[in-house]
Amino acid sequence: MLITLMAGAAAGLLGSVLGIGGGVFLVPVLNKVLALPFLAAAAVSLVSVIGTSTAVSILPATRPLLNLRLAIVLLLASVIGAMTSARALAAGLISTGASERVFGVTAVFIAIVMFQRLDRRNVIADATTPVGVLGGRFHDHDTGVVVSYRLRRVPLAVASAGVAGVVSTLAGIGGGILIVPALNSWCGVPLRAAAATSAFMIGVTAIPGVIEHYALGHLTNLELVAASVLGVLAGSRGGTWLSGRVPVKWLKVIMAGLLGIVGVEYLVL
């Protein structure tokens, strides 16, 4: 219980800072340290993802960064992806080993993308620049001024959200590890805005996976669910305080390094 509580706190911190839900940290702890079956660990993680999303999205510091219009558009794709993979699980089309490989490949791929784009910030210094329907503006902590951004490659953003929904259900990681890098590296959205938007999305995206994992009997460790959610609520507070004080480049380094280590572990071991 104590290990799960601490892992949940770390997951909440990561989720609030990077918008990734924290499952990329929580799933390996539950699976490798506590010897919980992978799909059971994924089920517990998805519940904590909902907790992370709720805790982060209601914080005052998150609201100015959240692009609600963009989140709603991308949610259509991510929820469809999550429901599709949930049905595949229910039909027995995807094995535990396949889910672990999806977890590993996704983590390593996104780590490589993030390392390649460390210095890409995507902000437009002129706050009066037209941003289109899905762009936005926010106060940039790094420069101390209001900046703007425009969404580029809309089909790619939607496709990434759909894949994120599939990965969310299979690997229990919320989908944020795909949504945030895709928006930041390819679609012109600054990291902090991408993280806040993703944090709002991942809770809704996780719901089909939670329902299906429960129906399949994977969600039986309710005491671990409670411990992880309590940890998430505590960790998300600390992460929100930290996110405004750490340079964007270091947030990317932290995210890429963590994803690389976890991904290699699941592909090699």
C-alpha cells in the first residue's frame, strides 16, 4: 500500500507537470515491483489517470493553459480509439504480451521524438497574431509575457489522439505520452499548453478502458486503486507548483529520459 501510495504521488506529479497521466511510471511499479499482472496494473493505472486528470484540470494554474476547443476535437478521436481497443481486449484479440510491447514501443518512440525537438518552443511572441479556431494564447512563464500559438497539421493531431486512445486502454498510460509530444513536436502547440490540454483529455479517454478492464476482472485490487488515487491527488499539487518553475527544455528532458528507460525495460527484459 505504501509503495503504491508513493508511486501514485510520483504519477500525479508527472501528470500535472507533463500532462501524461503518470501511468508510464505507475504501471512499471505495480507490474515489476509489486508483481501485479500487467493488465491488472494497467487497470489500476487507468483509474489513477482519471484522478490525475480531475485533480489537475480543476486547478487555477491549469485553466489559462487549457485549450478546451482543441481538447474536445481531439477527444472525439481518442475516445473512439479507446473504445476500439477495449472491444479488442474483450474479444481476446490482444494478449498481455502484445499490450506490454505496445507499452514499450510507444515509450521508446516518443522519447526519441522528444530528444530530437528539445529546443522547439512553438510560441509566437506577438499576442495579437490571429490564432485560428484551435489556437490559443497564454502567459508564458519562461518569457513573462503573453504569447500565442497556432495549431498545425490538424489531421496528424487527430490521428495521434486516436492512437493515444488505443494505447490508453491497452497499456494503462492515459494516452498523454502520445498526445503531448505530438502536439508539441509536430502540431505547433507549446509544451505547457499541450500538457494542460492533455491532462483534461486523458481522464475522459481512460473511461472506456476502466469499464472494460473491470468487466474482464482485471480491476480487483481496490485497495491499491484507493492508494494510487490518494497519492495522485497529493502529487498533482506538487507538480502544479513545480511546472511553472522548471524550464520547458528540462521538462522535455525529464519526459524523454523516463520514457526511454521504461520503454527499453519492457522491450528487452
